[in-house]
Amino acid sequence: MTEALLEARDLTKYYPVTKGLLQRTIGWVRAIDGVSFSVEQGKTLSLVGESGAGKTTTARAVLLLEKLTSGLLFFEGKDIYQFSPSQLKALYRPRVQAVQQNPWSSMNPRMRVRDIVGEPLAVNTKQTKKQIRDRVEQLLAQVGLRPDHAESYPHEFSGGQRQRIAVARALALNPSLVVLDEPVSALDVSIRAQIMNLLKDLQVQNNLSYLVIAHNLATVRYMAHTVAIMYLGQIVEYGQAEELFQQPLHPYTRALISASLLILPEDEEKGKQQIILTGEMPSPLNPPSGCRFHTRCAEAQEECSKVIPEIKVIGTHWVKCLHYN
Amino acid sequence: MSEIVLRVENLRTSFFTRRGEVKAVDGVSFYVRESETFGLVGESACGKSVTALSILRLLPEPAGRIIGGKVILEGINLLDISKKAMRAFRGKKVSMILQDPMTSLNPVYTIGDQIAESVRLHQGLPDNMVQPEVISALRLLRIPAPEMRLRDYPFQLSGGMRQRVVGAIAMSCHPRLLIADEPTTALDATIQAQYIALFQEVQKKTQVAIIFITHDFGVVGKMCHRVGVMYAGKIVETAPTRVLFQAPRHPYTIALINSVPRLDRKDERLYSIEGQPPSLMNLPPGCRFFPRCSVSETVCREQEPPEVKVGDEHLVSCWKVK
Amino acid sequence: MLSVVADTVTNPSPKTSGPPRKGRFFKNIWFFIPAIVLTLLVLTAIFAPLLAPYDPIKVSMREKLLPPFFMEGGTTKHLLGTDKLGRDILSRAIFGARISLSVSLIVIAITASIGTVLGISAGYLGGRTEAFLMRVTDVSMAFPGLLLAMLLSVSIGPGFWTVILALSILGWAPYARLIRGEALRVRGSDFVAQARVNGASPMRIMLKHVFPNVLNPLIVVMTLAVGFIILAEAAMSYLGIGVPPPEPSWGSMVADGRSEIDRAWWISLFPGIAIGLVVLSGNFLGDWIRDKLDPRLRQV
């Protein structure tokens, strides 16, 4: 087993819900509630779930854009919450970079590509203008763009090209971990494959670790080594991608896979049935008791609303569901 | 076979911008039958939404103009009738669902009022008959406790429910044709599955013909009976859904299907189509896909390929397909 | 719906030629005309002593209330007529440009700078900084400006710098309000999050990312302020707390002419036209500058 590059333990983020003039706290939105995972060197972990599952909050916590209510983050075995601001700036931030979902808003429209891609270098290193320029050209080449693209502004590029620029920026500091928040979902179908292939190539070339946030299971299956399925702020199933997709254990995972499979109308007439969940994800302000999924689960029994499921390890992966106790 | 509800023939729509003419839709032909869902699939700016707007004559004027073709609904060419007659058609015979349920509902009216408005406008019912129509529309879209929901405002509903209300408005006047422009794109996977199942049910009950616009092949497979694949303003291949997935003929369709990762198997490497779609302002003279095509030859560069029939309801525009 | 069009338009092929000639001419007309007008006005202000046919404060009761030359009774000696003290309107308008233009430019420079710095700080830093700065802004906006101007005038005496101080001391508040809102918007954008991920300092983010993206509304408000300040200066002159007479400013000329408007409209009209010209040219030039500073619009 390879060493974990990043380990998250029991990440929890509650947002207060306030009311009235005095901002009295009347409740807490449990955006994430006890999320643990680890990202291995050179591998991809994917957090999968629908909107409101807490995957973006988790990613923002890893990027230190969000202060956690509780939980620990270990980077190369070191507790980063013990780091001083200068240690963070030297040892953590440059090594954990990000590519965001929307390539139309993730770049300052008034900066040239040269300055966008070079910004991490300008902020974190003492390189000269010339060194930065050379490095930017080298990075653009790595992501399949031309050196003269450096002089253009973001609006002159298509979505796919912009996402390449975003990748180049994320790689500028030779990071160990890149957080990819829905890296292809804003792109056209024919461009997605280009970007996914590029990301996979760069991972191998630079021994990068990826934390991928995604809602599209097929994308995840293509990209990820390890998968965590999230529902309402918690991970409900976690394990090696191949095993998880071939033998999904949690009823929610099965429903999600069924909803994402390619099924033709004729298949349905022949009785190949999809699992269609009833209802929608409950509010994280008042998560259901017991198993949080029981309100939508077709297999729910009485105890599901009362007992909180524990982690149950089956094969190389684990699940939180009372059926496996 | 059931009756053809809508027939679009050689539709051409352009946008006239300061930089020149953008040929957004350039000779598109297809038809939809009763109880049938016809999918228009393609990437952004391929002209699929403009096709829909042209059918409804809702193009942003004066930049957008239909410059040729026919849109025939129940024997009437919608491009010939007056604006007033067209308004009567819209909502009554043809209605539309847009992608974003947040912006297609007016936040200051209750959903009951919004459906009632459409019912009143198109059916001319007396006031006491409106309410039952509204409730039956909500029921058709399986909105729970419709009598209670009437008084809700859009912000009180979840995204999935809101999209159902939009559907109820569209179906409230029993249209013959429904145009749905990416109605599921903003929804989560499990909600999307609910919505598609719901629409299949609505279609069975009402025999409505649906034009379903999407970029998502997964949704196409579940929802559509026949599909037209659009590229740079043209339909390059039309086929029944099963045929399209199992025996696609146009290189673009083949490449597109191969470039989408599959959930039911592990792909080691995706096929990727290099380059980008051409600018609609400077189209190449020959086949539009030629610059990105892996099997192209000289003729593809010089002449536009004709549409060839290669099977039952299967049409392809490619020089390499005989 | 329009995104379809937008997409095709934002992805031009490199071969796309520029707009047709006629379009280019019409585009630049909105730069050249206002630029020429403003340059001429500024030159007029600088070289006023050389250009003005008369001393602007020389009283000549024999020649009072002469109409412009094209009217009956007008004379080419006083092209634009004279006021009720017989002073030459043209000369006064030429000299008036000095006070009116310099007051408005200096006040705008001061207020816009203060307001932008405070607005960006409040909007980006948030928290207590924001709460404090915004309360100060609210108080400034609620404070009666004229009262303050009078107090200043009484305590340090009327004059050019008193006018500037009086207009600046409260004038930054609307900028701060506006810029704070814009900064809040930019703070939430993905590229700011990205800069934070890169470890960029708040100062760098405010300068490199927030400031360039609040420029559009800033320029619009600055150009709209030109007219407002010229008129505010006039109001102050009218109340006797402006730049003291007989030194002319456009504002005070308009104010002077008010009592004579039914029989000697030219006293107010010509400085009024000058104010209008500045305001209009400023607005057009502002639009043009805004477009030029925005790379998304620059190439079109």
C-alpha cells in the first residue's frame, strides 16, 4: 500500500442558520458531517454525489477556503492545522492546487493568460519575469497550447482551451495534489474526452494525486482509482473504483448507478428496470434520523429510521448500511 | 405508424451580427410523430436550440431571422402565418420547456396563478372551469397535493418540483407538440431519472409529440425514440435511437459515442475528437466535420455530402457512407 | 437563449476581418468628438488670459445686458453679450472653465480614490472592517452637505480649496457604497478563490483581481459626477459659500443669470451649454474608456 498523501479525518462543517435582528442561531446546516478519506500518491480519489451532498464543501476545506467546524487534515502525515501561516504558505498551499468547474469564471477576465498561469509563481516564488515567462510557455505546451497563446485574454478561448489554461495554472508550482472540481462538466461532450485524457496523462507524467469532485459516475469510473459516494454530508460507500462499480453495496449507490446507465427505451419494454428513487434529498438543516437515506430507500426497514449505520467493511470497500450488519 | 405532427423542411436560420452572418441553422429537416420523442443532440452552438426557437418563431429579433424552409404543423406552415396567429399556436398547439426552472417561473406569482394564466389565455374557459384544469395539469405531472401547491410560490419548491411545474404549464393546454430544451440538465441524476420516467408517462397519456434537445447521450437513450445528431448547423445523422447507438454511420456520431465514458465497463482510454467545431461565420466549403474527421478524403473538403438513406428511417450525410 | 449567439460570436476564427469601415468610423466618432471637445475646453481654461477678449471681471455699466451679436441690438464687440454689470459673457465663460473644470476634476479624483479604496477594503475584507466602514459611509451620506459646506466656509473662509474640501469630504460615500457592492460580487467569483488557493495576499487580490473588475461601474459614476460637481459648485456660489465673486465659474454664471432669465437669457444659457458639453463629452469618453479597458470589448 502506498502512503497517503492527504488524509482527512472526520471533517465536519456546520453553518449556523440565524434569524432576526440579533442573529440568533436557530439551527445548523450540516454541510458535511464526519467525512474521512485519504488520497494516495499518484492516485485519484473521487467524491461523488448529487448537489447538496457536501462534496464541494469538502473540496473547499481541503483548499483551506473553508474553516471547518471540526476534523483533521494530514498532509504527508503532518497535521496541517498545527502549521503556522508561514508554514502553510511554504509547505501546503503551493503543493495543493485546484482546477474549478467553470472555465468561464475561474479566470480574471482582465488578465492575460501569461499572468493568469504565472500568478502562482509570482505569488509563491522569487523567480524573475523571464523565468516565469519560460515556465508559462513550458506549461502551455504541456497542456497542448501554443506559446503565443500567453499573450491572449481568456475570452479569446473556447471552453476546452480555457480549461487547459486552468490546468496549466494548477501545475505551475509542481503540486502534489490537484483538486478538480467537476473539471469537465461545463464542457462540450467532444471536448470532455480531450480534457480527461490530458488530466490522466499529466497524472502519470508528474505523479500527481487528484481529488476529483463529480456528479457524473461515468466520468468518475474513467478517472478515479478510489471512489467515495456521498449523501447528505456523509460518505455512505467508499472503496476501489472497480469493485465499487461492479458490486455496489449501498442502495443509494445502486440507484445512482442505475440512473446513470445507458438504457434504451426498448430495454425498458423488455423489463430491464431502472431504480427510480422517490422524493428528493432532504434538507441538511434537519437530516433524517438513523440512516440519512431511509426516507428515499426502497429497501428501508423500521430500524433504518432509528439506528445510525456503522461502517461495515466488505471486500476492499466499506459501506454504511444496516443491511450488511 | 402514427400520424406526423410536425415536419420541418430545410429550415435555415441566421443571426446577423456586426461581424457578419452566423448560419446557426443551415438546412435542417426532420419530423416528429404523435407519441414520439425526437431527440436533437449536439454540442453547444450546433444550432439545436436555434432550431427550437425557429419552430416557435421566438428568435431574438432583429438579429435572428429565418431565411428559408418550412415548419408544418397540422398542415399549416408556421412560417407563413401572421404573428398574431402564431401567438395563438404557441402554448396551445406547441409549447416549450426551458433548461432552467429557476428563471422560467415568475417569482412573484403563485404557481397556481401561472398555470391559470396559460389556461385562460389559450382555452378561453370561464373562471370557474380554470381551477380544475390547473389541478389536472399539476396532477398530470404528479405534483403531490396539487390543491395545496397551488398557493405556493416558486421559491418554496425544490428544483425538481419547479421543473415539474414548468412541465405542468407546458402541458396545461394539451399541446400536440412539446419542445423541451435541455429540461434535465440542471437536475441531479436521481431527480433526472424521475423526471424522464414522468415524461414517458405523460406522453403515454397525452400522445404528445416531443422534440427533446440535449447534449447528453445518456438522456437520449432513455427518452428518445429517434435522434438527429446536429453538427455546425446541420443534422448529420438521423436514426432510431437503438440503431444510432449500435450502428452509427457518421464519423462524428461514431466519435462522439466513443468519446463518452461508459459506466458499464472500464475504459482505458477515451477516443477524443481533436480540434473544435468550425465558426459558423466561416464555414468550410465541403463537409463541416471534415477538419476533425479521421476518415476524410479530398471530396469531403470540396463538396457538401448529400443525405443518404442507409436503413429504415436512418439518414446520413457523409461521402464515406454509401 | 441568446447564449447560442454569444457562443458563436465569442469564437471567431482568426480569419475574421475587422468590422467594415463605416462601422469603425462610427465607433470612433464617439471617441474623437468628445475628446476634441474636452481638449479644447481644457486648452481654453489653460490659455484663458490669451483667448479672452476682455477682462472677465471688468465692470462696464454702460454696456450692461447687451444681447449676443446675432440679436437685434447686439454687437460684435461682445460676441455673446454682457451681463447685468456689463461684463463680457464670452470672456467670463472662458475664464469660468478654469474653476469649473479644475474643481470637478480634482474633486472626482479625490472622492473616487477614497471611495474605491474604502469600498474595496470593505467589500473584500468583510467582517468588522466592512461593518465599520459602511456605518461611516451611511453617516456621511446622511449628513447634510450644505450645512457642512457652510460650516467650512465660515471656519476657514470661502475659496477654491474650501469648495474642493467641502465637496470631497462627503462625496466619497456613494463611491464607497457602489464599489463595496461590486467588490462583494468579485470576492465571490471563482478566480478570487483560485488566487487564494495560490496563496495570494489580500492586498494582491484587491489590487490585481478586485480593482480591475470594479472599473466599469466606477468609470460610469465618475463621468456622471462631472455635471453634478459643476452644479454643486454653482449652488455653493449662489449661497455665497463658493469661490467668491467676482472670479467667474460656469456654475456661478448660471446662477447669476437666473434673476434675468426672462430678459437676458444669454447670461445663463452660454455657460449652461458649456456645462452640458462637458457632461456629455465626459459620458461618451467614459463609455469609450470603459470599453478600451475591458479586454473583452477591446478587440471588437
